[in-house]
Amino acid sequence: MRRARITALILVAFVLSSALPIVHPEAQLPFHTVDTAAAQGGLRTVTHDQTGKLTFVGVDRSQEFSGFEAAGYGPSPANALAAVSGFATEFGLSNPGSELSLMRTTQAAGTTYRFQQYYQGIPVLGGEMAVNYDPSGRLAALAGEISPDLDLSVTPTFPAALGPSNALAHVAKVENVDQSTLALTDFGLWIYDARLLRPSNEPVRLVWRYEVTSTTGAPIRYLVLVNAHTGAVSLSFNQVDYLWGELGEQVAAEYGPQAVARDLPATRPGAPNFPDPSIQTWDVNFQPLAPGAPGTTLVCSTRTTLATAGTSCDGTATVTPANAANFWTMDTFDYYDASYGRNSIDNLGMGLVNRVNYRDDPATPYLNAFWNGSMMTYGDADFFTVDDVIAHELTHGVTEFSSNLFYYYESGAINETMSDVFGELADQANGMDSYGAGESAPWAMGEDLPVLGAIRDMSDPTIFGDPDRTQSPNYFVPVDGGIWDNGGVHFNNGVGNKAAYLMAAGGSFNGYTITALGNVKTGAIWYETNFNLLTSGADWELLGAALNQACQNLIGGPEGITAADCTEVSEAVLATEMAIDPVYGEELTYDAEAVCPGDTPLTDLFFDGFEGGYGNFTVTAPVDPTLGAMPTGEMWGTPAYGPYAVTGDNAIWAASNPEVRFYPGGLYESNLTMNTPVSLTGGTTYWLHFDHAIDMEIVSYDPAVSDIAFDGVVLEYSTDGGGIWNDIQPLFDDGQDYNRVIFDLFGNPLGGRAGFASESHGYVSTRYDLTSLAGQDVQLRWRLGSDDTAHWLGYWIDNLRIYACNPPVEADMEALLYVDRIETPGGGTATFVRPNDTVVLGLMVNDAGPADATGVVADLTLPTGMSYVSDT
């Protein structure tokens, strides 16, 4: 007889409910943690779910940071750095004095010092800290993301001269433009930790950072990171907001370009705080731009009115694109000046430039509007020169000079929210629609767009299929690592839009009832959030904490904000579930375990963790008749930038970049073939399982259409010693399946086949059912195919396992659960359970055979009021 004893310690916690944080039931889902001020000794904190480090700590207006009181630690860069040092470990810093460098100081209601993270002199993308002081000079909050525990080489091994060509080739292919129409700005070496921008378990990388822009005025302004050890593109996204263009294409297809007759008031007041900035409105005359030229014809260069020919921008009495662009640009300037004391886009009097009647192809109407980082561009006719669209686009510039939110994933959606919020507040502040009539559709974005009408509704984002909370079924999740819309920035901003609407207009939503604050208070809180509290990689939870902090900072200010108002802000944040991480597909879906049916024991027939290299495999490639054979050592092996594995130190990696580094000008295929077949005998069922990471070049155009995969990997098997190879996909069982069809127009040798492609955002796993091959000898072959231009990082494999399963042999067991003892807080024992006592339970399992009892699990349901402590 075999006997096992499991002892579980159970803490009986009769704690007064008033001492616990009151949390909406849905807010208790994973992944971030939010601690109340009471739980942190007066501090509110937010913890990053992937790094495990703080991203926010703040206090209410009535409190101060202990040890950093305003009397001795008022606003200054040195005091701000001292404050960070007080929380260095919690944020992931070891020596803030050497790891942080002051980037800039921003001042709105209070003052914020913004610091950039460095590692061995190299800046970290998204690694930033903002130290915020409220209007009274009191330390109010520390916010930001840090890449902790960095340990990587900062010496590049890939030829630096090839980095720009890789970036340019990639953008030219993605945007389908001639590379000669692109310009590149080199920002040098950076460190890229993907966790600071999106869900990921990818390794931290040394990269070159570039910005690729158009020389002909097209909406191209890409952030491109090129790996400094392999030359692969590690990250790429367009920083220009031009969803309007896709909407305009729909209108053009149905109606063609149209000019719309409308009128506006005859005069506009000057700005109350600052003189007018320089303003230029250019007509491009339906042409692309010459490199470096803002336009073809300068229409006007002063603030103008629109009602009469003598005072309009172009001297006509109608609302032409030039007239409307000039008018609403100055209206936006006036709104920011009057409401927040902001002096133009950069708060330093930046000149404003408009370009109208732009086309990238003279023969094709261009229905689009966008801010490119320095000026506004409008396409054909009068489609997008309406008040909230112009204020929306110019606010992208305001954000760039404030929090500088990345236009990517959650930070990108927050960026879009900022533009929607201030686009709509400016629209409502001017008291009219874009036709000179009264405002008829508050909280609708783009309601004055000719033909098209509104494209979003802030009062109810679901009307247009957008989410109104992070757990909404409408929340856009990039499919299989897809990158369409930079991770859903034009959809997921509905979360922030709903919160802003609830703050301004009030209402009941998701179990909360919010009392309206009105537009003035709401605008002040969102402006303080953007200008003083957010950092470039902020997510929804950091936004929620920042909104609460902004309200606290502004209590008693000229807007009349009170502590009661801050309760309403908190309710709006809770109602939209900002404290709960959105559920991303790549986090939860593609995880298959190496298990047997019914969790019966498995028997390994083959296992390779690649810790000793890849001696169980042979690397081959077709021989190009002109260029010769690929050097096999460069095709599969250990990445040049260091190990990246699920277990141990090593995995096997396949480069998808031969055309740049190793095999110039050639199309490329490389194979990893198992040397010795594995005999599927000795079991009842047979399985293949492996971990793998995918980072293969794609481009996304439409969420309804699969991304275009330029590179990809297929897996094949043979049962006749390599004579015939079969695609393994029909045997797929669980985890990451083939997710793209490999594109065949750029010469990829695997073009037209389904395979593993796109981005997995780290390691995923896959399981195949090999039972149909029982009794045969199975050999595996991975094939990687690449086209002839640009590339991403490649493909990794770890923990490759082929195993057999057999049905279980039942054990004859009996179990007894009993109370071993009751321990009191003072160390004694008791007969009856009282509050704060510890109950020790014993579990005795008797196994009569014939098999050993293994893996015994105690599944206990605790009585109400009791909580689990530990087991031994």
C-alpha cells in the first residue's frame, strides 16, 4: 500500500470590507494590477503585466509623496531625478543617474520633466519616464515604461551601410512606390524592447532607427527599425493618419469628386493669448509635389474670413478647399489658445501650412487628408476640409509635441482618441457646423463630410462597429500577428472616445452612472493627460491612471474641478474597463501542449532542444545557376545577436535575409531536414510538437483580406526516406496553424503555398497528430522561402518532440480529507475556527495498485470567507 499526504494551509480572512478596494466585478480579470491608494500607503500604482515593473505611481491632491514633500523637493530636473531614484527598483532601473537623460520639460497646469532611458549610451525605444508636478509645485506622479534588466551587446555586426537600403526597400515594397521617391533620416542605434509597445515575448534587440518619408508629398512617414546584427526589419509602421483616404476612395468610387457649396461667418476673432502664427495655404493643382516644395501656388498667407470675395483666402465668395482649410486651421489654433493657452501645434508658435488639391497621380482623384509631421495635405475638392477633421489632424501634431504617442497598437489608439476628443471639442466650441449652421450632431466625428457623413460616434462607438470598452467583442485584434491599421488604431480608439463622452456628457454605462463634467472640465483633464502625464508607449491602463491623476492635479483650478468631479472621472475609467488588458489573439490562442489524450504519460521517440547545435539535421538549399550555392552555415543556426529560446539557451534559427547579406540579388530557399527517420512504434497514438517563433515580412491592407506574406515557412514529412515529401498541414491538431498564403509575385520559391508567416510576437507552439502514420518511419523537413527584396528577422524552432501515447492503467485509490489542526495568530491551537485563524487540512491517499499513483491533485472548494495560503 502506498500512502501520500498533502497538507494545505488555509487562511480564514474575516477582514472588514471597507479596508478592501472596491472594484467593478469585471475589473478583476487579468493582466495588469491596479493598487488603491490605501493599499500602497497613499499611492496609486499601475504595474506592467509583462515586465512586472511599475508604469505609474501617483497621489491624490490632498496627499504628498513621503520624503519628497513640496517644501524641499519642488520642480527641478535634479529633484525629478531624485524622485525617480526613490522608486528606481520598482520601475526597473538600477542607476537612474546614468540610465536616464532629460529629453524636455513640458508645462501646462503644472510641470513635467521627461527622461529618456539609455543602456550603455544607447537610447531605448519607448523607455521613458515622466515626472509630474501639479500647479502648486507638489510632486504628483511618476509615469512611464522602462525596459528592465538589459543585457545585450551594443556593438553592431551587420554592415551599417546596408541598413538604410533595407529600410528603403521595405517601405517601397509595402507602399508600392519607386524607391527613388523616398527619403531617409538616420537616428542611429537604438534598443528595441517590443514589450513596451505591444504584447510580445520577443528578445530585446539592438537596432538602427530610421524615418522614411515621401519626397512627393504622399502620406508616407514610416518608423523603421533594422536589426543591427542581421539587417532584418524588426519593426515598421506608418506614422501618418490617413484612414480618411480609404473612406474617400469609397466615396470616389460611388460619386466621384464633388465640391459642396457652403458658407461661414464673415469674421473670426483673433486669438486671446498669442498673435497669429504664420499661415500658408498652397494649391498643388492636382499634382504630386516636387521634392522640398510645399505647393505650386501660394493662395494666401494670412488669417482670412470667408463670406466675401475680398476677405477669403483665394478671393472668391465660395467655400473652396483653400478657403475652408485656412479658416478651420485658424479656428483650431484659436481653440487651443483660448482653452489651454497653447501657442500653435508645438506650443512655440509653429507656422501652419496647408496644401490643397493634391494628387499622387495626376490622372486619379485623391480623396484624403493627413498631417505628415509638418503640414496638412488635402486631396481633391472639398471632401475633408471640415472643422472636426481639420482639428483632428492638427491634434496629431499637438500629440507629437506632447506625449509623442507611438501610432501603434494601444498607444496608437490613444493617439487617435486624443485627436477625436479635441477634434470634437473644437467642433462644439465654435458653435456651428462646417456649413455655417448650428451644431447638429455633437459627438459624431466627421458628420459634415460631404456624401459620407459621420464615421465614428463617441457617444456610442458600437454604432460604427468600434469598441466602447476594452473587453468589448468589437475590440479589434490583429489576426495571427497581422499589422493592419497599425494594430487597430482607428477602431480601438472607441474605448477612449466613450470615456471622454461619459466625462463630458454623463450617462449610465456598464454598471456605472457618471454625472456630466461638461466640455471645459473634460478638455482640461484630457489636455493635462496628453501634455503632462502620458509617455510614448502608453496603454489603456496608463491612460486610465493618467486621467485620474490629471483630474487630481486640476482640483481648485480655473476650470472649477472638484474632488467630486474626480470620482466621476474614475467611474468613466472603470466603465470603459481601461484597467483590464484587451485580449490579444497571439497571447491566448496559439499554445498547444505536448500532452497525450486524457493526460496519460507520453514516451519520447525523438527530442531535440538544439542546445548542442543541430547535428540531428542537415541544411541544404537549391543551387542558383548564376550565384552558386548558399553557404549553409548562414542559413540555419544561432542568431548573430544572441540566444532566443523557450528553454535552455539555444534554439535553431533560419535567416530570411540572404538577398541582402549573404546571397545578393537571389531568390532564396533553405531546408532543414531530419537526418534519421523516427519509427512510430510502441504506442497507440503518435504526435509531433514544437515551439517556434515567426517573424516574416508581410504587409497589411485590409482586415477582411489576409495580409500579403512575402516570406514564409512550410513543414513537410516523408515516409520513404525522402523520396516523396508531403505537406504536414492536414495533420494539424492544435496551436499555431499555417496562417498565410505566401505571395508569388516577387519570386518566392514557395509562392502560392500556405505556410507559417507574419509575426507571432514571440514563441508559439504547434501540435500535429501523426497517428495516421503509425508503423512507418517519419522524416521531417522545414523549408523557408524568401523573395528578392527586404526581409524580417526569420524563424526559430525549439523543443522539437515526437512522442507516443498509451492508454492509462487505472489505479485503485481511496482519499481522506481531514482537519489536522487550527492555529491561532499567537502561535497556539484552537478547537473552533475564529477570524484570522489558520486551518491546516490533511489529505491521505491510499493506493491499492496495480499501478503507482502519480500526479495526485487535490481539488478543494473553500467555504465562503476562507482564502488559500499554501500547500506542502
